[in-house]
Amino acid sequence: MKKIVLIEPSAPGFHIFSRYHLPRLGLPLFSSLLKQKGKDVTIYNQDIKALDWKEILEADLIGLSTITSTAMEAYRIIAKIKAYRQDLPVVIGGPHVTFLPEEALLKGADFVIRGEGEVSFLNLIDWYENDHVKIENINGLSYKIGNKYFHNLKADLFSNLDDLPFPDFTSIKNYDRISNVIIQTSRGCPFDCKFCSVIKMFGQNCRFHSIDYVIENLKYQIKILPKKPVFFYDDNFLINKERTKLLLERIIREKINIKWSAQVRIETGYDLELLKLMRKSGCNVLYIGFESVNQDTLKEFHKKQNIERYSEAINNIHKCHIRIHGMFVLGSDSDTINTARQTVEFSLKNKLDTVQFMILTPLPGTDTFYELQQQNRLFTYDWSLYDAHHVVFLPKNLTPLELQIGSMLDATPKFYSKLQTLKRGTISLLSILLFLPSWKIKFQNFILTGYARKLIRKWKKANLEWINILATLEKHVMKKLNIKNL
């Protein structure tokens, strides 16, 4: 087994970051591990490069990694592979199939890697190449023999992250089109957000790379993708604030000249000393999960945040000339038809730089998914719609159409309206003329607002049929709706 092709399927639809190519880390990590074993590895990220079917069908093994919104495309790829080469082994992993392994096997995959797959995948390769390896001993593996499904014991989480090699992004076809240098410093999350699959996949006990490892990986990756901004891929970059401060101080001390961004919680904005250190080390954007401006919704999501202090944190971050991308989730049982309007008003009042008003999406594996499924409130299992931009369940205090319109056709267009575009353009021009320190931020906001407006128009055009489907549902008594795939 020499030639291995790994595939990350494309995501459907349009969103504010459609033009940014950020491959997930799993396949580049697998590539490094496989190359250490002498394998010839190629990665196709469909958002970056179209699949070369000749190369795929000539491979010895195919590996796919999928999240829920890309699962339908992954299954389409598997079906095409099996139509031409039934004997070509196909392995699939990622969050979606971790929680629905039998679905993936039914769709044609030969094996499913559940959870963190570094050890399981290599053990599967060993099984193919060595007669003494027993398949039932490969933890984290699911497979099918005849009509019977087998799910081996759950694999342990990878304990020492520093034992992993640096991810190999050069295996990705057209890797120079990757938008950011991608660095991960930790796995897991200590929090318990109801709608999030991170802790189900990676656990609540956080594991960290050493600062030395992160610094060396950072130096290595910026040589591969020079002049690209850095994105720290952690689900929460500030799980351990003191450790993060030490990392940022090393970046400054070693004069690593980068611009970087990361996902953080709103509490980051309460620490001015930390914010100044972040800015000095090159931070220019923070992606903040506000989730809601409804305190009852935060409680429902298990999100322990104080809305009354949101403005304080936002002001502190802006004082340090760091942009804020606000992320909100609409559609909880506590939300009403007014919540979307209140959310966009909050975002404009507090001068957030960019936003995403996402629709609550019940991802398999999450408490939200199982709760809504048990309540018979999911009305489609078309996974391509599970992208946070389509309503796929029956909300409690509003209809699916009201939630869809409120988020994608009302709140989002209001934030990125013609008036807001004009305001941001005027502020940007004045900032440049007056040589204000924040002129770059203002100019980027103006450019992104124009870009977002184009995406909104594309989304509307591409989703007319979906809006009509929801409008049809609107005419029925939702409680009596027979839940089926649409």
C-alpha cells in the first residue's frame, strides 16, 4: 500500500468566509504520519482544487474527512469511487461519522475512524500490510461484514500532543492558495456549550502542545506560506490564559513578525494587559462567540456569560485596535421573532466589525441534536443543510420561515446594508486622511461589508427553492407535521 489519496469534501453554500481557504488539520497531520512510514500522500481539498479522478482511482487507499455539512458530498465521492473501483478501500473519519458510523458504512465506506484518528488510521494501514495485526484490536474503528456492523472499543485521546509531527500542508494540491498559516496549540474545551460537538469529539480535559513545539511549528509553517496571516485553530485560544501570555511573549521576544487571529470567549476583553500583549504580538482579529443577547438563551446553551459586560469587553478590544468578528446563534427555545432584530441592533450599536448571525444547527453528537430528535422536531436529514445558514428543525416560539428570514434575510442584510456600507466607507476614508491608527481596521471593514453584500445576494438566489419549502411548511400545523426528509 504505497499511494494514498486523502480528501476533504467541499462545503455547500455561501457565507462571509467563503473566499477564505482554511483546511482542517486532520488530513495534513495524517499526511505527515504516513510520509514517516514511506507512503506517497496527496491531499485534495475541494474548495482549493477540483478532484483528479484519474489519480484517485489509481490510488491504493482513499481517506476522507467530513463534518456534517460536507457529509453528503463525501458520500457522493464514495459512491463514484465504488462505481469504478469496488476493490479500492475507502476510510472515512471526522466529527459527523464519529457519531453516525453506520450511516457512513451504509453509504459505501469500508471503514470509519471514530474520534481522534492518528493512532487508529495508522493501525488500519498496518492491518492491511501485516497479517499478524487483528482488526478487532484496532480501537476507534467501525466496519461492516455482511449485514452486521462492528464497532471496536473507543480509542483513547492522544495524550502527548508534542509526539505528533508538524502538519504537512504541502501535500494539499495548490497549497499556496491556503488563506492562513494554521497553528493549533491545544485540543479539547473545558466548557459545555449545548450545541457544540467539540467536547464530544475531543473531550473536556484540555491537552496542550508545549510552547517550544508551537514556536517551532509556527516558524516552520510561515516558511511554507510566507506573508500569510496566522490563524490559531484552537476552539478557545485562551483556555489557559497564563500559558497563552507566555506564548505571546515568546513570539515578541523571538521577533516573529506575524499578524494573527484566534477564537476566544468574550471574557478576553476584560483583561487590558492581555489585550495589549495580544496586539503587540500581532493580533488583528478576534472571533468571539457572543452566541446571544438573550440571557435566557445563554442559560439554555450552558453559556456562562454576562451580557451586561459585553460592551465593556468590546470597547477594551477596540481600544487596542483589534477587530472583532461577532458570532451569534439564533433559534433557541428562548428566542422569539424579535431576537434577530435585537441582535443586529446590539451589533451595530457596539460597532462590531463583522458578524455572523448563524442559525442553531443540531449537529449529530450534540445534546441539541438528540433533544430535538427525541422531540420529533427535526424535519430534514439532508446534511448539506446543516451549515448554520438553513433552518432544519422546528423552533419553539417562531416558525422555521420566521427564523430563516430573521437571520439570513433580515438581520444579516441589515448589518451589511447599503447605509452601513456608506458609513464604513466614509469612516475608512476619514481615517486614512487623518492618519488614524485604526485606518486599516476601518478599511478592512468597508471591504468586507461590500463582499458580504455580494454573498447575501448569491445566497438569496441559490436558496429560493428552500425559502419556498419553508413557506409551504408555514401553511401547515407544525405540531401535526409528519417529519420526513424534504
